[in-house]
Amino acid sequence: MILLIFASSFAQLGLGDILIPGTGRTAIIRSPLLNDHSFNPASFSDKIYTEFTSKITFSSSKQFTPTISSIGLSIPAMKKINIGMGVDMLYNQNFSYTFPEDTNEWDIYTQNITRIGNILRYSGFLSFKSGKLRVGAMYGYLQGNSEYRWTIDFTRYRDIHDTTFTEYKGLTYSGGFAYSFDRIQIGLFGEKVYLEGQYTHYNIYAGISYKTGDVEILVSLFNLNPQIGIVWNKLTLGGGYTNWKDEHVLEKHAGISYTHRLKDNPFTLFFMVSHLEDTGTGYGLEDTEYSAGFSFEFNE
Amino acid sequence: MGTPLPVRILALIFIITSFSSCLKEKETIFSPRDVYTETVKIDSFYTYVQHIYTGNSHYLYTGKSDSFVSYAILQFNYPDTLSIDSVFLTLRGDSIADTLYLYSVLSTWTEGHVTYDSLTYLLGQMFYKGYFNDDSLTIKFDTLPSHFDSNGVIIYSNALHRFSSSEGRKPPILTIFSGDTSYTYHPYRDAFLCDHPLVGDTLKDTLLQGNGIGFVNMLFIPSDSLPLHSNFSRLEVGLYSPTTCTLRVYYEDILSDEEHTGDTTAFLSLIPVIDDMQADSVDTLEYIPIEVKMRHPFAVPGIFTLPADSLKLYMMYIREEE
């Protein structure tokens, strides 16, 4: 999600990799009501909670990106308070692409692009639970870099090399709450993301869920973009339509996950498809990403 | 318990979305960068004519022809302690029927720098004059002028003649008889000193090249014709030359030495120029001055006019802002 704040920096070449922090289920449903500290600090766990998520992304633009995307820890204190920290990979790419050979009146040439980089969020959070109300706040430090290399290999004339290296530093603050009624739960999560030398963004995510029997339906607005998800026993399905206006990216995604509990510890396998369209460059670029991964959550 | 309806609907949506994505033709999200090519006519230039050093030539030229005037200068390095009984100087070249004039040289001279201008302080007294009708000339000296060993000799003729130089196949020979022994020497250094009425002139809107005297072609490339902040793969001046020559290109310093085969367009790379300008963030120059010198070490003194319409700038580049 926050990655897309940076996407315009990379939009000249691609649509960027979308990484939503937290467990894979969060990326699928994108509701602030999921009990996921890395996405909404209002999450709460009665026990020591540890989370580890990793995923692999394939895309039609020939990207292959294995990522340890999220690590989180929260510790209960005084029964009603959670103190936690986390590291989330918001951007990670390492790929190379060579275009088919081209020619003009003077020469034959091939173009190659290599892009590497990552942006990490180091965060600390505090959450409070009182009855049916959960509230939380998060402070995060963003750090990363990107290197973008473009090479045009001419047969006869001088080759062209162009390298752009960018360092990123930034801060993020967020706050959120969730309140449970009988079968209905509502929640809100807002954040400010400041990236030094780039820009400042404000994001608001609101959600509502309804639970009946084994089924819980979650509907949310992800920066006013509709998302829907359903949790049924061990299965989670979800999808959404997200117009990242500032980043000029239109995303449609759908995903599924399966969670198996080992004692009290959920182990989740997830799969997600995202179709991305560039709405800013005028080239009509598009890409489809297939992500698969797993997450462990330990409660002790 | 059966699967709830909302789950079924969502599963259906998910499957359809996944399959529609898979069936869609795979295409890269990236576009290759545009490689631009451009040819610009260069219409600002002049030629400056000057005396040049000709010591690397395979021939020495003497005499006058078509406004050219040339003197040959040679120096032999032999021990000044040598007791000289008689001396013979042999020159080999085209057949002549002409008078040769030999002059003493008033001072020492430096290889690489001596030009026609140097005659004002080098040309001494004529000490020999003789008529020859042959292609191999042997001149006998009874006495040598003073400092012949250190300063050498200057040779002149009425019409233009050429002799093989020390770089040529049949270099001059100095034979010294000392008692019963003879010693032979080739020139330690030699050159021909050539002049033409155009020397010193600046000829606007004209491109000249030639031999014997130097032609500096100054080309002015308007900065606004260059996308200065682009990445260049090709940046070359195209210049037609009818003769084989070496083209030396300057921009502040020597850029390149190109061996050019005649009767074709020579392409002179200016890539280092644009690299320098980009490194120095120079974009205030209205024109980029490029100097081109042509050397013809093997040819008779002469002048050629180059077709100005052959003078073009060839550019292939990627725009940086993309």
C-alpha cells in the first residue's frame, strides 16, 4: 500500500510492486478490522504474538520477486495494552528485462532494464483494548533505496548507460480503532506518510463487517475504493478495485487464503492475482501479478 | 453444512478474474526508450591557412609551382672531428632538368617546429649553384660552409621538384671521403618549408584542404541544434574529403586522429565534446567550435575545395527526461 506512494518514482518504467504489509490475508481483504498489527495498530492480542510472512511474486512482465514481506511482534502489558514492533517490506524488486532487438537507419541495438531496490518500514505501535473497543497508534520510520539501470547496447555506436540511484527516508504515523457490536464490527484506520524530498500522503481506510455463523463478510473503503472479503472457516476470499490516483495505477485484485491452526497458531497459505493498469503515462501499460506466500502467527 | 451463497459468489468472481487475467495476452508493462536520429546541416564555418611542419613527409619539395614556393632543409649528423677531403650529396627523386641552389643555414633548427616562417632566420648565403638533368643528383662539394654539420643545408630550385626524404624509400645520402675511407650518412632530420599567398588568410564560408601548407577548418555547431542533456550514442561531423588524409579533430584539445580514405565522407566523433559539456554543465555557449586539420604526408603541395554541403552533424541519442 505505502509502496504505491513511491510508485510514481518508478512509474516511468513500470507499475511498481504492490505490497500490503502484514499477513497475506490483509493484502486480500484490506480491511482495518482484521486483527493484524502491521496494518492497523488497533489490533490486539491477549498473548505474545509473533508474525512472519513471506511471498513470491511472478508477473507477466517477467518479474520474479521472493520477499520476506513482514515480521511483527506484540507483547501484552497490563492486560489491556499491547506493545509491539514490526518490520515490513513495502517495496522490493530485483529484476532484469531485455527488449527484443531493434534497428534504425544507422544501427542495430538492444535495450535492457535492471531495477533493484527496497523500502522497509520499521515501526513501533501501542494498542489498547477496553471491552468491545480497540484503539491503537503506530510510529514508523521508512528507509530504502532504488537503483534503476538502463542500458542500450548498440552494435556500431557508443552504448548508452543510464543509472538513477535514489535514497528514501521518511516517517509514518497512524492511528485506528475498531469497535465490536454483537455481530457487527466497525473500524477506521488513518495514516500520514511523509517521504523526505518526495511528498506527504494521507490515507484513510474504513470498514464494517457482519458475522453470522461461520461466515464473516467484510466490506471496506480503502481510500474510498471498495473492497470486499469473506471469511468462512479456514478460507478467506476477497477482492477489490483500487484507483491509486496519485500513482496513476488502477488495480483490480482477487485473492484466496487457507488458514490451518497448529494448536493456537494460524498457518496461512495465500494466493492473489492483481491486474495493474497505468493511467498516467499514456502508454496504456498493464501488468498482471501472481503472488503466493505463507504466514505464521504464533500466540503464546 | 453446505457452502454459504456469499462464499460461492466470491469464489466464482475470483475464478473468473483469475482466468481472465491468464487468458489475456501477456505483454510487457515496459516500453523501450525511443532512440532518436537526427541530421543537421552545419552552415557556419571558415578555413584558416597557415604554415605547417612537413618533416614527416616521404618527399622533400623544392621550387615554385601554382603559387606554391618550397625549400628543402636537411641536416646530417656526422662527427665534427672528421677530417674531410671531399663531400658528395646525392638526392634521388623525379627526373629534373633544372638548376639547384644550395644555401647555408644560419642557425640550428628544431624538428617538429621548423616552417616556412623559419626561413627568415635560417636562410644563409648561397654556396652552390648547378644545373642537373637526371633523376639522381650527386653534388660534389670542395668545401662545406661553416656549421654544415650542425645546421645543415637549404635547397631550392626554379620549378617544383621532389626528392625522397629520410622517411622515403631512397633517402638523401651524404658521402664523406676522409683519407682512404668513405663515410655515408642519411639525414638526421629534414623537412620542406612551403609557402602560398593564402597563408594567413581566413576564408569565410569556405572549406579547403591541401598539402604543403596547413588548412584549419573551423566548424561552429549551434548549441541549440543539440539536445545537450540527452545521452548520445552517435555525435559525428560528416565531412567529405576527396583525398586520403589524416583528420585531426580538436575541441580545446585533440579529440581524435582519423585515418581517412579519400573520396568518401569522413565521420569525426564529437562524443568527448558532449561528455565534457555535460560534465561541466555548460549550456551557455551559442556555438561549439570544432577545429579540423587535415594532413597529407605523401602528396604534392596543392589545394582542394571541399563541398560545404557535405558538412553535417549526425546525432543518435536518448532523451534524458524519458
